[in-house]
Amino acid sequence: MLNPPEGQALYAPPVAATGPTAPPASMFGTVPGYEGTLAGGGGGYLPPPMPVDPTPPPQPTPVGDWNIPAMTEDQARQAFKTFASAHCCYSGGPANDGVITNMESLNTYRYRLETYTESRSTEWAHKAHEGEPADFYTQTAPRPWEVQVTPPAMFTNKIENVRVPFTSSIKDCHTCHASGTERCEDCHGDGTKQCWVCKGSGQRLEESCSQCSGRGTENCSDCSGQGTIKCVTCEGKRQLLTYINLKVEWKTNVEDFAQQLSGGLQVDLANVHGKELFKNAQYMVYPAQGFPDPAISQASERIVREHQAKYSQDSRILQQQQTIELIPITKVNYKWKSNSHHYVVYGNEMEVSCDYPATCCCTIM
């Protein structure tokens, strides 16, 4: 068990201050494993321990059935009608009466890498003291990556805050100076405010104001006329429990690559799905190799390398998952009122992107 430094008690002495302050730096600066991470009351991300699992050896990307059925005119027309009906300002004319002249398949591959990480950071924290013991210096505090937490399911984003054991101390509240109350800002500590009915005159319609009984003032409703309210910082407890807070964040970091469509077409593929051709998940993946489209193999090589370099610096990589999808994309050319137009249908969800030729301005009153 660690003994407190000479002259240091388990309870921190009262701190005379005019505003919020961090816990005494001299007290916590000697916590083993936290040196320099809490300077100035702030925090920082802490590098994880070295990984023990090796990077897997390269494996060829499996080859499968990479064809998807071409979209029919009926499917394209129905997707366009659904798109138009979802917009109150769109006339149904182009979708219902437009004549499809030709359809062009622009299917593209999408590579996606998901890197699931756990990061840990520390910061000073405090809460109203509700009888918890001050355990600072009673035992050696676990280092940030030694604190036990239960992780969520893989690729589930979550943030958890943990009070680090054996770092808690008690001090007088720095906001109210251990009084448990602070000045009411609504009435500036007077306990009364100008009557909102008579505006302070005491009269209304040449009679005594019934709201304030002719006084021109009324008790402040926020503080019930006391001029003070319960201290927000310590919740009226007068003392604070100060401790090192460990913030643990699990996060899925996603990066996609898809080749640009021909003709300068732009569609947002982020929220659509396609036909899954390849999927591989393990602690650290190896770039996809042997894929017929060299741009996908090159993107995989680059993204895997960048993720492993970037996220291993200040977080722990728990799992990686890479997928290759074939995203269905069809450009539909049509004529409406003798003019040529086009729209794009994409993804398994049959999303539509276009400049709709028949809109009106709607004003919501």
C-alpha cells in the first residue's frame, strides 16, 4: 500500500478560489502511470500496450459469381415514380409520362474497410460528495489500460466513463466555498423581482396591482425569495468527490473506395448496398489480392496500411473487416415533352438521383 507524502492527508485541504478549479495537481501528479497525462486539469489519449497478435499472411481474394441481373424498364420506371411521389413539390408528369429511350449499366465495385478500435483518455472530474470514501493513496491505482471494462459487441460504437479506483479525494466545493448555496442569478441575490404585470408601478388600470398587491415587486420564483439557490456544482452537499475519470471509447472507423462513374455522374453510395463478393474479418486483415480490378487491390493496399498506422498510435485495434461489393448503377435516359433527360438508379435499395424537370415552389404557412 502506498503511504501519503509527508504532510498529505487523505482529505484534500479546502481550496480558496473564486471559480471552478481542477483537483490539486500536487496531489494527483504522483499517481504512478498518470504522470504528465493530467497536467493543467486536462487529459489526453494514452497509447495502448503493444499488440500480441501478428498480422495475418496474405491470402488471395476468392473469385465468385460477380454478375448481377440488368435492371428492367419496369423496375427503372417504378423507382422513378417512387422517387417523385416522395417529394411534395414534384409533379408526377415526368415519372408517369416520360418515355425511356435507353438504359446504360454503370455498375461499380466498392471496397470498404472497417477498423474497430478502443481508445482511452483521462481527465480530472468531480461530483457531489454523497458519502463515498476517499481512497486516494490507499492502494496503487491501476494504470489506464489496466482498468477492467466490459467491451460491447464488435463494431458497436459506445462510450463509457469509469472512475479510476484509488484516485478519489474529498475537497470543499470551489463554487460555493462549502456553503451549499450560490447567488440566484435571476434576481441577482435580492430575492425579489419587478412585477411583470405592472412593471414595478404597483398600479394596473388605475387600481392596485393584484399580482404584487401594489408593492411593485414579487418574490423570485427561482429562489422562492431567498436570494440563493442550491449550489449546482455540489448539489448542496458542500463537498466534492474529485477523481481521475477514464473515458473509454469503442468506435468503428470506416473508409470506402469506389471508382468514379463515367460521364461525370455523381451519386452518393454511402448508404446503399450491393452484391457482396468478398468479406474478411480478423484482428488485422491483409490487403485484398488478386482482384480482377487492379484499382480495388491498390485501394485495399493503401487503406489497410493507412488504418493500421493511424489507429495503432493512440488506440487499440480490436478487429478489422473488409468487404468488396458490386453496386448496381443504371443510367436511364428518357424523353418528356420533347426534351431529353436522365436519372440514375443505384444500390439494392433502388435509390434515384436526378435533376427533376417539373417542380414547383411550396410555401408552408
